[in-house]
Amino acid sequence: MAGLSLDHPLVFTFGLLGNIISFMVYLSPIPTFYHVYRAKSTQGFQSVPYIVALFSAMLWIYYALVKTNSILLITINVFGCVIETIYIIIYLIYAPRRARINTIVFVLLLNVVTFSLIILFILLLATGANRAKVLGWICVGFSISVFAAPLSVIRLVIRTRSVEFMPFSLSFFLTLSAVVWFLYGLFKKDLYVQLPNVLGFTFGIVQMTLYLYYRNPKANVKPVLPENMIQLPDQNLVAIVTLSPVPVLEVRKIESNSDVKEERGDREPKEETDEEGEEMSPV
């Protein structure tokens, strides 16, 4: 396989480095889900980033299989599929009823229906070498479409004049990951791997620049969140960057008051019987 061939030492080197860095960043949500496990509650976390990450990993596995000779893309994205599935399962166990239903519906629509339609489209309407090209542009388009996430974090940092919600370490490693995967695509002459990582590198530099600018807030000036949002105890909104070919999304979401109240209500004990011993419906 060319992906592991010593005849392509730079491709192998940067692909291996990309796997190592992305492997570590894929594990970055573990403290989040450990907190969920200990609290027996999602406490306002959203499942959307992990579902999107799973879908993106599935897309890149399919692209690597169609393109062939891209084993290093397959290895990290297979791991991504496994770890993101575990995150989603944990979320479903501890999420409130409405969030659980929304998560299941979103998984079915995106990861089952949409992915199946893409496969059918590629198999029926694309032939030969065009399949890899069409699928590559689909991967690029999807990766670019979810770059609204880091934009929202950048906007929040500017509005609050605080980097409390954007740790420097994650932004640094995501930027490093973008550089490594860009070089992998460059030496492998894979345009579809290169393009999204140009944006990934750009947003990473912007985030780190904002961190350096806002890391020392003025005295007695506290971050001001949007009116419809509250900060949950011991939780932050962490930088979100989706990089190709490896999606990396780590979120501790600041939720609206209504979402938090709903979850608290979902966890409150319910009365089992009324005066006549009949089962009561939750109010």
C-alpha cells in the first residue's frame, strides 16, 4: 500500500504524525464525558458536534476506500468512528428525554439517510476515477460548511472580551493537526485533503491570536454572555474546529435557561401513585 510505503517517506511521516495528533485530540472530550458519568446527567451538553464528527469520519473513510492507497486516512477515521459512537451512546444514556429523541432523529437523518444517499449518488451517477473526485468535493464541501463552529467561538470571544471559553492548548493542537494533514495532502498530491486544512490553519491562527490579545482582561471586567444563555457550573465552551480529513470537535455548550430547566425537571423524582393507588402521569 502506498500509504505505508517507504517509497513515499514524507507521506508516511506526516500521515503517521497526523494520526498521533488526531488520536490525542479525539480523546480530549473524555473529561467531559467522565463529568457526565459522575453527574449522571448531560447538564446542558449537546450531542450535535459528536454526531457531525461521526458523519465526517464516515465520509473520509468512504473517500479513502474509493481513492485507494490511503490507509493512514482509514486508520484514524475508523478510530474516530469508534470513539464518537461511544460518546454518543454515553450521551443517550444520561440525556433528558427530549435531547435523547432529538439525538436519535439527527443520527438517523445524517448518519444513516444522508450517508446512504451519498453512497447511492456516487455508485449510480459517478464512474471510474470521477467517483473519487465527486466524493472528494463532497468531503470538502461538508468540511467547509461546518466551519461556522469556530466562527461562533471567535464571535463569542470578541463579544465577551474573554478567552475563558477558548483554551489555548486545544486551539494550538488543532492548528498543528491542520498543518500536518495539509502537508500529508500536499506530498500525496491530494487536493481534497489540502483545501479544508487551509481554513483549519487560518481559523487556528485567528483563535490563538485572539487568545493572546484577550488573555489579560481588564480588572473588574467580567465576561458578559448573551442574555438568553447562562454558564453552567464548572463548564466552559471549548473551541470547536472541524479539520479534514479528521474532524475534531470538543464542546462544552452553554445552554439556554429553558434547556437547563428541562433537564433538571427530567431528573426530579416523580410521584408513583395518587390517593387511590393509581399511577400518576408526570406533570
